[in-house]
Amino acid sequence: KEFRNNVKPNWCPGCGDFSVQAAIQRAAANVGLEPEQLAVISGIGCSGRISGYINAYGLHGIHGRSLPIAQGVKLANRELTVIASGGDGDGFAIGMGHTVHAIRRNLDVTYIVMDNQIYGLTKGQTSPRSAEGFKTKSTPEGSIETTLSPLEIALSAGATFVAQSFSSDLKQLTMLIEEGLKHKGFSLINVFSPCVTFNKVNTYDWFKENIVNLEQFPDYDPSNRIAAMTKIMETNGMVTGLIYQNKARKAYDELIVGFKEEGLAKQDIQLSRADFDKLLMEFK
Ligand code: SF4
């Protein structure tokens, strides 16, 4: 069960994404996966490189499109465990439409967002997760837009699994990814993953001071959606832990009438030219 490969990450020293990589590798091993049973699909951004740093099937896709690709992989080969990953710009700006609809579709994919509240790869611009007043080269007078709250959006869209963690808390992060992998349906795990090079505001120390860990609330019930929304709002989105899980709602594949257990990758699809033409006509 070796999920490490020989590729040396070219993230900046201290980047939060290193811990996310380690947590995925540990979680995959802890739930008993073999490398050939896992696919990691990523978008564009510094965090998008992660698919190349894990010994599993991987695809470094295009900006904001990790989720359509990941869902296609899952449908084509249902025996694979599929992780989609990327940054907050990737998933909550250009990819937000896909994120919301993947959440409500509830296909069995684990989506890990490395949220550094800035665009790192393009050298430091304001992202949808940057705070109001945040100054970068794209908002030199400070951002005048509100900060997007992905957890509130996820709950509103009918998410069945919502979690948040911090890349410094490897134990919690690994545990949450394990739970996401085991969850039957779509799992959103937002990870505070500091960009040490371009974000000098949301630093490791800043997160340590502002995070509210759910461990402080032993009576917290993650099956209570209203309590989850309340906790997110009360903490200004800084809560970490398993925030919400709905085990009752069926996953996408369990609801499709006539759904074939075998994905395309496992089906015998030797089509004759006549069959192929007939199929094409159906889509005309
Ligand atoms: Fe990480 Fe920021 Fe460096 Fe990108 S620029 S690798 S996000 S520290």
C-alpha cells in the first residue's frame, strides 16, 4: 500500500499542500485501498499538481473542471475510488457551477479543496475566498467583494458530507479524508492550506488563532443540518471537523432507474458499424 511516488513536489517550502498530499496518502492506505484502486483528478493551480505526486491513477485536468472529469471517471469505472482536488480559485470561482451541481448530484466522489484564500500559481491575486479589504496586485485598494462561504453553499445545495480541516492538523485531516472516502455519496472537504509565498495575512499563525475545532463541542451532532449551518455562521466559516453528514440520502447511482453496476470500462462494447450508426442516430 504505497501511495508515494518518486516525483518531488515543486511547491514552495512550507506550502500547506504538502500535508494534504500526505493526508491523502495515509487515508487511502488506512481505508485499505491499493494504488490501482484510486484515481486522483485535479484542476489547475499550485494544488492541481497533487495528482502527479500520488502513486495512483491521476489526471491533471483543466481549470475548474476536475469535478466533471472525476464524475466521468467514476461513472466509467465504478470500482475506482475517486478523489477530485484543487484550489479555492479552481473550485469556487471558475468551477463553482460544477461544484454546486456535483454536490446536489451526490455521486460517490471525495472533493478536497486546498483553500489558501488567494491565487498562488499566478503569483498572488484575490480569490473568491479572500476577505473583504484583502490587498493584492488585483485589488490594490482592497477587495470590495464579499467572501464566499463554500460550506454554507454546500449545505444549501443539499450536501451529504461537509467537513473542513487545516493542513497543520494532519491527524484530523487524515481522519476526515478517511470518512469522506468511506461516505457513500459526494464529500466536500475544505482544507485551510496556507500559501506561504503570496498570502501574508492568512498564515499558519492566523489560522491557529481563528480556527474553531468541533472537538470543543462534545455534544455536537453532525447529522443535524440546522446545527451545522448555525455552527458555520457562528464561527464565520472557521469551524473544523466533520460538520455535516447525511447517511440516509441515497447516492446518485442508487437512484438511477436501470443503472448498470458495471461501468463502461468493464462492459463489452464491441459495436458493429450498424450498431454504432444506430447509437449515433439516437443522439441526433
Ligand atoms: Fe504553495 Fe503558494 Fe507556493 Fe503555490 S505559491 S506552491 S500555493 S506556497
